[in-house]
Amino acid sequence: MAISRVIKALNNLSKAFSDIDDDFFRERTKDYGEKIQDRLLDGIVRGYDTEGKTFKGLAKRTLANRRRLGINHRRPLIAENESILNFLQSSDLIQAGKVQVKLKPADDNEYMFDHNEGFTTPSSSVPPRKWYGIPKTYREGGTQYELFLNKIIKEINNKIANAINES
């Protein structure tokens, strides 16, 4: 390879890497955060926790109380005011940094926090339903996490390959 071609390749690489800045990572992390938000919403609607396990069914007493309130479905965590769904749909739920995703704290609302941790009433014990947190597949080592990393690596490799091919 001629020295002029090597110099041109290095210049092309320099230009290609100038596109890989904080905004490059922040944009991809934001997309990843939105996928986490969608997964949390899907879990609430379809009845499974952040580990991918189905929620334990509602107790007979809870079902009776719901019927009195006019709620005829059996889905846990979805009540008449749908505060959990509204919370998960909020635009500020995901706080994406350059290379990290944070969730807005749920402990501002005692009802939501209690359901995530479980609680006891004078007449019964309500099991925890881990509806909030980073889902298992999106944590380090999970399938969605690996897809996220591979997508970024592939984009960077493509930028390198294009820069070298242009020289």
C-alpha cells in the first residue's frame, strides 16, 4: 500500500470517528431506554415481571373487591385509576445518559412501591410483583443487552470499513 493511500485512509478514519461522539452514544442509549419502557408496559399489560415470570393470580378477596368497584378483569396491577400504566407511559420515565439508562424512581408513589416490594394488610399478605426495574433481558449479559452492544459495534465497524474502502 502506497504511503499516500495510508495517509488518506488515516484521514478517512479520523473523519469517521469524529461522528462517534457523545451524541452518537446518547442517541442509541435513548433508543435502548425506549425499548425498556415498552417492555415494562408490555409486562404490566400481559402480566409478567422484570424476570419474565408470570404474576401470581389475584386472591379471591381482591377479585371480590374489584367487582364491587366495577373492575371485571383479573390482571394484577391494573386498577381503575391505572396509575402504574400512566407512570410507565410518562415521557420522563427513562433518563438516558451517554452510555447508561436510569429509570425514574417509583418510590414517590407508595401504592406502586408497595406492589413492587409486597406488603401485608390486616387480613392478607400481598405478594411482591416485580413490575418495575431493568428487565432481565436488558441487563448486562441479557439477550437484548447483547443485541444493543452488537448493533453499536457493527455501526462502528462499518464506519471503519467505509473509511478504509474510500482510501
